[in-house]
Amino acid sequence: MKSIKEMDAPIGLAFFFGPALIIVIVLLINGFNTISAIMALLLILCGLKYMHTSIIGKYKIMEIIVDNTQLKSNSKILDAGCGHGAFMLQFNKKTASISEIVGIDIWSNKDQGNNSIEATQKIMDSSSLAGKVKLKTANILDMPFSNNEFDLIISSLVLHNIKPFEKRKEALAELAKVQKQKGELVIMDIGFETSKYVPVLEHLGYQNVSIANAGYNGWWGTPMVPTFVITASK
């Protein structure tokens, strides 16, 4: 679990708590109004759900994913857009099967609070993965790796930040390029547009492409902004 200052896209809270605060101020000035009070309460509840997903819910999703992932011996893993290393840390019980985990990020504080390579390195150094993690500053659209390099590629809550959608297709192509044959891909991402990744991945040569709604733990404020998990094999 992360602290609030390390939330994903902390500015998102402003969309819920900002209007709720304005409504409360209006109620204090003009007097109680049932409909306005209900609206304020709903916005506050949505904001709290956003916080839950960011600091609790997404970790539960990652834990389930990793528990269901079968690693080959001496697996080399890429975390594309690693942030604070939340996804990488879920592999701490499978270190015996891992030769190296490479985490890349552009270290944007807009996308994740308190995000820096130094902060993530400290987290990794204090984990059971210390010595197996290598962090790099790199963009998913232009990764400094050889073709067919990684057995497993994971990416969490990253691709939706890439706009327009054509750029996301380029990012998926980059992932496919550095993925080993018979390798595995896992993508967590936000929003219903995630379903469009499926035909793109199939065109890139992935097989057994599946997509699933992560449910309550992946709601970013409301069920209208869900998290989806895509798995595929090369």
C-alpha cells in the first residue's frame, strides 16, 4: 500500500473533491438543499473510492495477476512504466525464477505523485528483489532494448496516458518487438478503450489474447472508469 502522496494521478481527486467543496460552501451560504447535499456526498464517496483504488485496490489486482503467472527459469522481466515499482514488488516470492527485472519510466509526477528513479531505487534496494532490479529512464515509445529480449513484459496503468490512440499502437508494437517468442504479456490499463488493444495485439502476432474487467478494486472513482487486465502470449 502506498501513501496518499504517492497516489496515481493525484490531480484526479480534484475532479471529485473540488466540486464537492464548492457545493458544501454554497449550502452553507444559501441553506440546506437535499439534492445538492446528495450530490456532494456522492462526489465525496467517488473521491474516496478513487483513493482506495490507487493505494489499495490496484495492489490486490497485481497480486492476483502475479499469483497466476508461471515464470520460466531465469526469466527476464520488463516493467514498462514501473513508477514506484508496485508491480515488480509483487514478484518478491518468485525471485528464484528471475534473472533480472528491468523497470523503465519517464518519472512523471503528473501521472504518479513523488515519482523519481531515486525513490524507486530505494524501494527496490530494501526488497527481496535487491540486486535483480535495474531501473532506466526510457520512453515506452522508444525503448533501448534488443529484439526478443524479455520473457515476461508487464505494464500497469501506463498506456492510457499516451495520446492519441495511434501512439498507443506504436507503444504496443515496441513491446512486441522486445518480447521473446513464447513470452508472456500482461497489461493493466484504465477505461473501456482498453478493449481496442486486443485486435492490435493479435495483429502483432500475440495469441490467446484475453481481456477481463478487474472489478471493484479497479474502479477509479466510479464503475464508469474501470481497470481492465489483458493477457497474451507471443
